[in-house]
Amino acid sequence: MTETAGLVVGVFALAGLFNNCLEMMSHISALRSMHHDAELLNTKLDVEKTLFLQWADRVRLLHSDCDVRLRSGDTAQTIEKVLKAMSELASDSSEIQARYGLRQRLPEDSILPGEPENPISGPRMLNFNKALEKLQIRTTTKQKSRSSSRLSKVRWVVIDKAKFDCLIKDISYFIAKLNELIPPVAQLLSTMAYQDLNRSDLDKGSLNLVIDFDPHHTPSPEEDLLTAAKVIRSQNLVLDTLWFRQIDDRREIITSAHSQTLKWALEPPLPDQSWSDLSLWLRSGSGVYWISGKAGSGKSTLMKYLVHHPTTDALLQIWADGTELISPHFFFYYLGTKDQKSFTGLTRTLLHHILTHNKAWIPTILPGMWKESINHHGARAIDLPTLSELKNAFTALVQLPIKLCVFIDGLDEYEGEHQDTISFIESLSSNPNVKLLVSSRPEPEFVDSLSLHPMLRMQELTRKDISLYVTDKIESHRYMSRLLHRDDTSLRARQILDDLCDKAEGVFIWSVLACKSLE
């Protein structure tokens, strides 16, 4: 009720008129028989609804801290006149049909939804309705005549595309007038337009329909939305080109850590353990941290655990100290596709993760691809970045005011010369705002170049985890459980469990296979 008490009577009246206009627009849809034109016409109307709601949001129409010009004075009176005129577009049934190419909807009409599942205006409309309900504003206010109240409830269908454009033109005119009466601050409409269109639930087709919108005059209220749609389409085109189908496959097929295992990795080492404190490195270190380990010792499982663990991010946020943090990752896979084991696959994946985080960096990081995407027309994809472009992208990236922690698993599974990835790692880690957590087998090239950095050896630290796994899988087996609970066999049964742990020699996969053979 605080919001309600804070709104003066004049603003209540404006809110009621505004809602009448929204209802009028929401009750119009195109016939399915118009095919592509139906989608375009619905999009045009949804664009106008979006612009209309943007105005309400920026003047804080339904809030006690609304723009003071709404409360009284010449501006408030003129806004009331504009909204009344706009709401009266639907005040005369014969004029609607004759001027705007509409007719009343019939039960047998097949239409495209007036409010599709993810319209452009959807989020703003939802927020507006919630605020309206909170304020308990009723649309049947005194400002509505009996005729307009009745007609606002009528559902209309578009039957004439050219005449319907006249309605769009008139609505656009009134929105332009509202923006003139309370002008937006610089760049605000551009920002709002980008927010409305840069949504994961808005598909490529919807963006293209916005781009196909033809404003009736220039400048127009629609220009910011059209510009934002073109920018977002180009951004998505670059990201789609960087993406490949198996981009996350390797990470997803890696077995997740068994219950209660690997917790030690994000805790300080015990006094009798000789490995570099990973938690300390995450929150304050720089350069490279190397996870070394025998084949099957669980390096990839640990990397997956670290990539997804909330403590990892919390520690890195301490290191970032308020600076924007990005943590891209890549998991090499020698048995996979070329993109899963190549330098181009590595760099494309990292760039895709980074630029998905902030699409606005694309022109700076990949200027060639951006230029091609802006000038792109038709269905043909743009070209993949060249090797030179990929290398230059990371040179540009480290100049941004961000903190970057890169996770790269399985360096030994790279298909080329190991020195390629080593050089890439050393180049990136030379920047104080970038650090890399990498894993590999202890092959000579990696030992020579990475052993001087903070590191751990998996096979030396997994004895407890293997014991937890063996205990969980074997001790609970009904046969082993009986042996453990019999006085004459319990010692021998316990010895079997210890032998399984000892013979694994830190190789987790060995214990997994051994347990499966005994189950």
C-alpha cells in the first residue's frame, strides 16, 4: 500500500489510461492465413507495445518515485490528452474496420497468438501487470466511456495489411509524442532496446522480423530497437560460427566426483603433504597451476569438479577483487573430433565462453568476423576465424579490464606438438590479470616447462578418495558385509579392502574397474 499512497490521483488516471491503450493493442492479432505477413504484423504491434512499456518504465509510471512531470502541470495534462487520443483509436467500431483494416474476431478464425510464448514485450508486460495488480488499479476508470470500455474487450483480427500499417503509424506517432514530452537521457533507449532483445528465449526468427520492420518516418521511436536487433543478430552470428556441436561433450562425459571425494583439493594441504595450496593460488596466486597425474588418476574428474564447484568461484572472486571475472574452460579429447583436440578448437571454445559472457567485446576481440557479420546477408554462414585472428584475439582480450582464469584439461591429448599449447599458456600467463589451471600426464615437455609452477601430483593425493570409493562400493556388498561382521573373517575382509586401495597406486580408474569386477 506504500506505493499506492505515494501516487497522486492524476498519476492514477494516467496509469489507467495507459493500461487501456495496452489492452487495445493486446486484443489485436493477425490471421494465420496471412502466413509470413501475419508474423510480421504481430511483430510490428509487439514492437510498439515494447516501446510503450519502455516509456512507462523510464518515467516510473506505477511507482511512488515517478517522474515529477507526471504529477501536475502542463506536461501531465498533455500526456493525459495523448493517452486519451491513443485509447480512443478503438472507440468506434466502424472506424476501426474502415481505417485500420480490422474486424471482430469470429470463433472459427485461426490466428497467430497476439501474445506469443516469448514476445519482445513479454518481460516488461509481465512486470507492468505485477505492478498494476499491486497498486490495485482497475482499468474500468472514469476516463473510459461506455463505448470504449465495451470495444476494448473486443478481439480484433487483421484483414488488410496496408490499412493495419496506418494503426502502427498512429501508435508510433503517439509514442513519439510521449518521448518528446519527457525526453529520455542520452543512450537510455538504446540500452533498453538491447535489454529487450538480448534474451536467450528470443529466437533468430524474431530478431529478423524486428529487422524487417520499416519505420514510417525518421527519426522514429523504433530506430533503437531496429539497431539493437541488427547488432544482436551480428553478435549471435559470430558466436554461432565459433560454436561447434561437441564444444562441451568431453566435459559432460567425464565422470563426476564420487560422493565425499576431492574435497581436499579446495582445502589447505595437511602438514604431512607436499603439494601447492590450490585454494591459496585461486584466491591470490597468478601464472600457472599444474595438476599432474598418471593416466586414470582422476585429473579430468578433478578439473570438472573445480570448474563447477561454487568454492572455486568464491576464491577467484577474492582474487578478482571487484573486477569482472571470467572463467572459461576447455577439455582436450584425443579420441574426439578435430575440434576437440586442436588449437583452433581450444581457442574457439575459450572465445565462445568469454564472448557469450559479454557480446559487446566481439568488435574488439574479433574485428574481422564482426565486420563480416555486420555486412552479412542471406543464409550463408560467415567464415571461421583464421589462426592469426585467433591469436590476435587473445592479445586484445588481455588488454580488457577483466580478470581471467582459464581451465584447460588434458594438455597431453592435444593432437599437435605439445610446445604449441605450452607457448600459448606461457603467453597468456605473462599478464598479471590472467592465470591458468591446467592438467596433463607428467610427460617430459610438461615436466620441463610446468614443474616450476605451483602443482600437485594426483596419484599422491587420492589414497583417501580411493578408500572412500572402495568402502562405498565393496563394503556395502551383502557378501563382504557378512565377512566383515564375522569374527573369523573380518580381518581378512578388511585386508582385501586395504589391498584394493594399495594396488591402485593412486590410479582411480584401476580401483573403479577392480570394484566392478568384484561386485
